[in-house]
Amino acid sequence: MRTFSLSRFLIFSLILLPSLLSLAQQPAAGTLDAETLKKVVPTNYFFRGLSAPVQLRNSVGFRAVDGMLTLAGLVDTGGYASNIQEKYQGFLIAERKISIEGSELPAGAYGFGFEKEGNFLVMDVGAHELLSVPFHADANLPRAVPLKIVADQDGYRLYEGKKYVTLKVQ
């Protein structure tokens, strides 16, 4: 009888152990740290016919509960025409569908910009406008930086200086 119980325990343990190990290895949801960003942020980003260097120091991201990533970063737009530079500041990569200020954006790779007119613009890699939503200004932000991401209730705030939009994983 004791041998039978020990056998059942060993079989159960062998079945359950891989599941427990995978849970232990899955990174936690939330904003990404500098080490993780170094591993996942591209060094260059293709947009509108050019490949521009990405500013790793101005790159941010977060991991959803299921492990999927959303990344954003500023790029050096020096080689672009002035009409592109006016609206394109960085890249946005989403492994899952996200909403930006309530407007849905499918998983994919995009360009973005905070426009002077008060809108956050998302474009496909051909610079075709896909989404334009008003951004907010955070006058209470103590220290503005070029780009950062902050957890906010059930989503995240993507800041460029004191301007921000709210991102949520769908």
C-alpha cells in the first residue's frame, strides 16, 4: 500500500513539476527594467524608407500578465524629411492589441509622435496615419524626461515630457 502511494506521489510530482517551473520562470507583469530593455529594444527602427538609430536611454516598455510586451522608444530622426520629423518621434511595438485613450490598435509595429496641435499620432511604418487622439498634460509631474512609462490603475501612462496618453492591454 505504501509503495502504491509513493508511486502516485512521484507520478503526480513529475506531471506537476514542469507547470510549477514554468510559472516560476515567467517574468512578472509591469514596467520593464533597464536590463530587460537592453535585451528587447531594437538598435535601429525602420520607418518610411529609412532605418534610424533608437535611443535606448529613451526607451520604455511593459509586460502584460500573459508575458506579451509593449515597447516604445525615441529615434534619431535627423535623416527624415521635415514633414516626417514634425510628426514622427519614435517607435511603438505591441505584441497584443492595445488601446490608446480608448482607441484600439492591433498588435504590430508603428511610428508615433506627440503633435504640437495636441494629438498623439500613430502611423504604420509607411507613415500612413492610423490613429490620432488628444494627449493630456500633467502639470503636477515633478521632473519631466524625454520618454517614460508609469503604471496607472489598470493601464500605463506613456509620457513625453509632461504630455501623456494612457495605454491599456486588450
